Amino acid sequence: MTSAQIGSKIGSKRSQFDPRSPCYQSCYQSRRAVTDLRVPKPNRRRHGSGSLVVRGDTYYGKWRAADGRQVMRRLGQVRPRGTRDGLTKAQAEAELRRIMEQPVLMVPLQERRTIADVAEAHLAAKENAGLKRSTAVGYRSVIQAHLIPFFGDRRVDRLREEHVAAFDRHLRDQGLRTQTRRNILGLLDAMLDTAKKKGWIAMNPAASYDKPRKGRSETDGELRFLTIEEVEAVLRAMPDEPLGRVERVLVLAAAMTGMRRGELLGLRWKDVDWPARKIRVVRTYVGGKEDTPKSESSRRAVPLASRLAAELQRLYEFSPYQGDEDPVFTHPSGTGLPLDASAVSKAFKRALKKAGVRQVRFHDLRHTFGTMMAASPNVSMRTLQGWLGHADPGTTAIYAHFAPSDHEAEWIEEVFAAPARVVEAAEGLSFTSRP
């Protein structure tokens, strides 16, 4: 082969890679036509749409966040064939798209919190904003009894609405009433709102959860209270020793004034107005500390009946703590501090058992006062509201059906007596046959 032929052959080879050559243009067009005819793979997902992952019987969604970090979230259970439980693939895809549209919060390892952490932060914020100590004590009791045992060490940034639903089912399986479940779920919702404000979670899964609604046939439960005879039996069953005498007057005061346990323990001798026959409620004693009353309407004066006044007088003479600032209900050989609330409730329970009276709470002595006063024709519901310190008249209305009526029974009797009179009159007539 001559040098000319070799040069010509090399030039033709180079022309295949030269974009300006006719040979290159022809090859490019042919390849493009073939590429356009190719059918895309049916399972190929659009870029940025994430992917579904099945692990065991659970769907997970996986995608990359805006900052490039990979995110993986649980979507739900895979629906078994022939059932309606769980998610179909289409539903899992829809759930993945919904979650991908929500903001993703990547929490640093040192800032990952549990329900216990959120609870402390929430209560601290609320107490700083003026939450009453008695309310905070109630919240802590709910958190320790229900929230922490269920959620444990689960990270709050991993909580989803399905976890809230599972928690609600757990409460229902425990036999809790609908309103109790609503109250607990409301506390969880408020706690997660605090976590969101602090940047610990991106969204509050409890906010979108449909809380249980009370059915038409469901009631708030029977109002529990003691009869006068049962109160007397409990008082007789309390031990006749120094501490028992203090606790006996405390139970009598609860039944004859309707005061809350914390209000009674916060009572000082200067609050007992002997000449005016009033007891002034100006403070509470909860969790070992004094606090202001539950609400402005809780700051009130309740009547001091003669029997209770006499028992308080004897207690005053017996007590070693008689100063104006000294508590009324204190241990006779103690440090001068109010009695322990838990010990008071336990002593009341023991007296109930010894007296053979059904078990009720110490707070039900307040209901005892409410029902007895509502049944009196001399006490209006408005007066009772003031004595109990209710801010809302609707709260006092739970005792309304115990209130006597002046003429309602007579009105009903008169209506149903009218047909009876007509029948009696008809029976006295004599009818003759037609001609």
C-alpha cells in the first residue's frame, strides 16, 4: 500500500470523529433515530420521586432531601391479599408523595428527644407562663401513668400519626372513657407543639389526628357522692387518736364546705372568720408548696356551719400550732406543715373500708356537698356556684337534676289526670238504644 493510500484511509477514519464531516453527521442522525424508538422501562421511576422499599410486611419510603441527605420513613403495613388491612402499593405511593411534600427535619444526634424530654420542657414552659401547681401535678401524673410507659425511648422526631392512633387504641383497650382519652391526647398534642416550637420535630402528628368523639349514648359516668348516713359512718370509723382527730375534722370540713383537698390543706387559722361564720379560700397547698387558688372564682368565702365551727374550735384548742399563720390541718407532733395530701387520701380510704362504705375518692366529698346543697330548696344554683368556686355555670349544672322543683310534678299529674276525669264522667252516663 502506497503512502497516498495510507493517508487516505487515515483521513476517512478521522472523519468519523470530526463533527464537521458528512460521515459523522450521518452516523449521529442514525443513532438518534434508534434511541428515540427505544421504549422506556416500565418500572423506571422519575428522578426525584423517591422509591418504595418493602421490609418484611412494612412499606418504607426512601428519597433524598434538598440538602442531598437520604431520608427513609415508614409508610405503613403491606396489605395482605384478600384483606382490607394495610396499604396497597398505590396507597403507599400516595403516602410517599404526601410525606415528601412535608418539610424534613434532620435532627442532630445530641438533640434527639424522647417524650420524657418533651414533657419536662412543656411543663417548664407552662409553669413559667402561670400554670397552676395543681394542674401541673395532674399533668405529671398522666405523663408518668400513660405517655412514658407507651412511648418509652422512642424519638419524637420519628413519631407519626399512626403512632398516635396506636396510643389511642391502647387507652381505649385499658377501658378509659372517651373524655379521658380526649384529655390525654390533648396533652400529647400540646407537648408536641412545644417540641415543634423548639425545632425538635418538623410537624406535630397529633394535630391532624381525629380525636374520639363522644357517642350519643355515652355519658360522663355516674356522679359519685356519699349520703349523710355514709358520711357519719366514715367519721365514726376514723381512729380516735391525735392524728385521727385532725383527719376526722378535715373529712367533715370537706363534706360541709365542698372545698378541694388542696384548699383545705392550705387553710390557716386566720382564714377562719368566726364572727362572720365564714371560711375564706385564698390559697392552696399542692405538691408540698403553697399556691394561689385554681382560678379567680376559686378565691371565695364559704359558710361555716355551727357543727363544723364547734369541731374547728376543739381542734384549735387541741393543736400545738395556734398562730394566725399556722395551718389548720397539721400533724399534731410534726413540724407545723400541712398534712400530706396522699396520706390524707389513704386515711380516708381506710375509713371507708372500715365503715363498710363503697370506695369513693376524697374529691367526691366535694360532690357530696354539691348534691346535698342542690337538693335543698333554700339554695339556688347560682349560690351553689359561688360556694364551689366554679367559673363556669355549666360545671355547677351537673348537680341541677338533684334540685327540687316547686310545681313540675303537679303539672304532670294535672295533665294526666284530665283524661281520667273524662273517663269517670263518661262512666256515669246512661245510654239508650236508638229507635
